[in-house]
Amino acid sequence: MALQRVVGNRRTGLLLRRAAAQHRGLQRFVEEEHRQLGQEASGGEWTNINYGTDTNPLYLTFGETVMMGDWFASLQQIRDLERQGQNGRDEIAWTRWKALESSDPKLRGPEPQVADAIKKSVMDRFYTLAAGNVTHFSAGGTAQQEYLRYHRQALRLAFAAGRLGRGRDWDDALTTEAFGAHFLTDMFSAGHVRTPRAEARAWYTQHFGGIDALVQYMARHMHDFIVLQHPIATAMLGRMVIPTVDDLAQTIKKLGGPAVAAFTLGDIVSLAMHDVDNRGLDLVSNVDATGTRVDGGYHWHGIGDSYLILGNRQVSDTVRHASALTRQMAVAALRASIAELHDAEAAGRAMGPPPKGDLVADLVRAGDTIEKLSATRALEYVPRADPAGTNVNFAWQWGSFNTPMRRAVDQVVKGTIADTLRDKGSTLTGDERDAVLDLAEHLRRAGIQALEAAVSAPAGARPKGEPELADRPPPDVPMSVGPGL
């Protein structure tokens, strides 16, 4: 737009410089944490997932397959891509490269040359999974069930490998174990231990629906910003040059991708609890890192996402100790789980090949043997929140927030959400880019007040005398989609 070139470019540059100065640089080592845990516990094993070519196959390591749990909904999704031929393997290769963003560049290698459509498919899947990742949480999700589902399948494959002497079955067992190990390692991340991921999602979906109210709030703020930039044009031409609120809402949804359709206010609240607990949580397990059972439980202090690989980061001795202990406990659990695969393979060898006679009786006998194999040794290490600890209490239902909950959500809006908008807005052009960047700065100032204004309901625990920072909807625009709080 010629009008944008005259008025907007100077403003755009100012906003970009301001945003860059204030951006705190979110560090994402989560995938690398999963990879390192898997590599250490497995002794550097490989899986049989090929992301190379027919003539030059390249296989994911055990650790790389562990980290793929954030990028694929199931192991079957990866197998389906393999069966599609080279295009499918290229998608696995680019996913691996993207997931290793925070890893050693030599390990990561050069970016695979793939079509933009493949990149979009990978990222859309990643954000959609992140928006509804109940399977990655322990007490508040289904991580244990997911781990056991894959682990028991791996035990059956390992048993068959021993009995039939087929290397392919053992490779399949290791690959299945590696993908399932993602959910096992998730249970050692402090932010995944007690966050009520499923319960919060259900409660907020029931009372507030989806994320449309927040999207409309953001779109109105962007619209008001653009109108202020072009007052003369707005008065003379109106909609001919100014996008409507609905147009801008579609821009926001496009920026967020398919994940926006699955997102709820409860996801923001869960993220807030998750981030606080990641910085440290008092835990208790049945055994210590050596596998020794402790009367009354083994009490320890753990940490979560992005705190497992500290390097030269300036952290307290308490955090560094918690990081090392969290790693020891997670690796010990993984080793216990892998050891059960070897037990299953040995049991299969001991039983020997199936006889030529009564196959039904043999299947029953084999089934009984598999059922007797332990499948829960790793769970002895899995932590739960220590009821005797000093963990902060969160009152997470909107309208009944306590101070820790309000502070945590406020930090997420001012940090993660504002930063994400800033990064995505920088990919746009013209007035829309200016408006998204201005919105990001607004959220950085308003924090939780923006959410309260969007749903027309106070969250609770607002300090007396707190200044009004959020935009308010005009009187003729109904915004409440929640209960009468």
C-alpha cells in the first residue's frame, strides 16, 4: 500500500527496534533434553526409522526418536511417512533438523531441502499437538498410560525377537520403546508432574469455550491502532483502506495456524502453572537414583523444561543440584525400562521357536510368559508432588485465582504470549505487521488484565490500586463467554 509506505515504514522500524530491545529471548532446550536422556540411557542405540534415501539410508538414534514425541502424535504417523517414499522421509528429515534447533550444529547438519508445504505441515502439526498435549502430563494427564502402551508393545516385540531370532523384531522393539520413552521422560519434568492439564482444559472449555473472545479483543486492538495511524484515510475512505475487526481476527488465526482452533483459556492457565513448577518443585519417588526403595518415599527437588542442560548459565547451586538429580532419576528410569526389553528377549529365547503342533496352546503359553514380565519397573522412579514439601498452591479456576496464580498468568501473557506475537508479527508486512507488534507491546504492559478484559470477567486476587492497563470493549459489544463470575 502506498499509504503504508508513507506513514508506516518509520513506525515499523521503531516498533521492531523497541521489541528487539525488550525481547528476553526464550530458550528452548526441551528437544535436546529428551535426546540426551535417551542417548545416555540407551548407550547410543539406533532405531530403524529411515530419514535418508533407499540407497543411502540414515536412521534416527534412540534419543532422536525420544524427542519426536513432541512432533508426532504417534509412532504410526512416522511409519506412515516412511511408507510414502522419499517425500515422507524428507518430512521426517526436516522434522529432525527442526527439532535439533538447540543442539550441536555438527549433529544437526545442514537444513534438508524440502518444499515449503512440507515445512508448513511439520509446524502445523507441532503447534496443534502443543495446544492439546494432555498425553505429556503426569498426574494431570495421561503420560503414564501412553508410556505403558508403547512399552508393553515393545515388550511383545522383544519377546518375539528372542523367540524367532529375527533382528527386525528387536529393532522394532527398540524403536517402539524410544518413542514411548518420550512420555516417560516427560513425567520427570517438574512442570509436568502436577499441572492439572486435562481438568483445567475441560473446566475452561465448559465455562469459556474456545479462544474466540481473546482473538476478538486482539483484533479490536489492532484495528484501533491502524485507524490511529491513518485518521484522514479512515475518515475519507473507511473500509477501502482499513481492514475490519473480522479481517484482523482472521489474520490472527492464520498466524496461529490450526492450533488456534484447539486453544483455550485453560491452556494459558496450565502453561502458567507449568512454567512456575519448571523452576523447581519438591517431589517424592518410591526409589532413589540407584533404585533403592526408601521407607516413606525418596524426597527430592526437581526442575523442568529448559533447566536440564545448564551449561554456563548463571543459576544457583540449588538449581544446578536439582538439574543433575532430575537427570539421574530420568536416566535411571529409562535404563530400568530398557532392561525389561532385554528380559523379554531372553524369555523369548528361553521358550524357543513355536512348535509345529498345537499353536493355540503355544500362544496361551507365550501370552502367560509375556504377562509375567515386569512392565512397571521404571514407574518406581517417577515423581509425584511431595505433600510435605513447600510447593506453591495454585487456585486455578477463573474468578477464584489466588495471588500466585494471578502472578503466574500475568508473567505468561507479558512473556511467552507477547514474545510469540512479536516473532510471528515480524513475518508480516505493512499495517498488519505494525498492528501485531503494537499488540505484543500492549500485552507486555497489560498482562492478565488483557485476558480479564477479553472475557469480561475478573480472574481474582487483583491488588488494590493496580492501574488500569487493558483495553476495554465498547458498551455495545458483548464479550462475556464465561460464567457469571
